[in-house]
Amino acid sequence: MKKLYLLLCSLALVGCSVTPPELGISGESLKDCPATPNCISSMNNGSGDMSPILFNGSMANAKEKLLSVIHSLPRTTVVEERDNYIRVEFRSQLFGFVDDVEFLLSQAQSNKTKIDFRSASRLGLSDLGVNKARMEKVTALFVK
């Protein structure tokens, strides 16, 4: 029993201490997802990932609404915020594992704003669908 407790504590510490990967904007887009199935993106064309979020209005209004959605979710920390870019860390409830989520806003046609995103786990090969479920929730809350 003591060994199991030590293992669980070690896993929690590992989840909290991993350095974030290189993130940010590359050219006019977010960096690609890794080959592992623990990432979802709206910019991976043809890979079966999700579509970007579209907003009828300015980038400033879209960003304000997006930040409101982000702050309504538990265990989130906005790490970086620029005019057209937001990076957020989401922590899992049980062990505090970190997922890095990025949003890139751009002006689309006819006063619409496009919000691309990338959500990836820092650890492991699979996320068991957590990143996709999170982005589906963010999208649903945003369009609500």
C-alpha cells in the first residue's frame, strides 16, 4: 500500500514539473501537433481534427468572449496573452497534469473572426480524448 501511495505521489509531481514544449505562432499559424494522439488542432488540414471557431464580430470582441469562457473553466491559468494570441494551461483534477492550449485569432471575411486552436498534453502518448472533449466544450460555450 505504501508503494502505491509513493507511486501516485511521484506521478503527481512528474505531471507538475514537466517543462512546456516549444509553443507559439510559426509564421501565420500555430505549430503542428506531434505524431502522438494526444493533441487536437483546428489547423491540421485533412487530419480529422476540429474546425476553427468562427465569430461574427471583431477580434477584440472575440478575444474578450474567449477569455470569459476560459476563465469560467476550472483549473486554468492564462500564461500568455497578446492581441491575437492566448496560451492557457489546463491542469487535470487528480494529478495536476498540464495540457497546453493555444488560440490564434485572425480577421476573416466580412467582419468575422476566426479562432484557431491547438490543445496538447505534455505527457503520454494518448490523452484518452481529453483534449478534443475540452475543445468541444470551449466551442460550445463560446457559440452559446
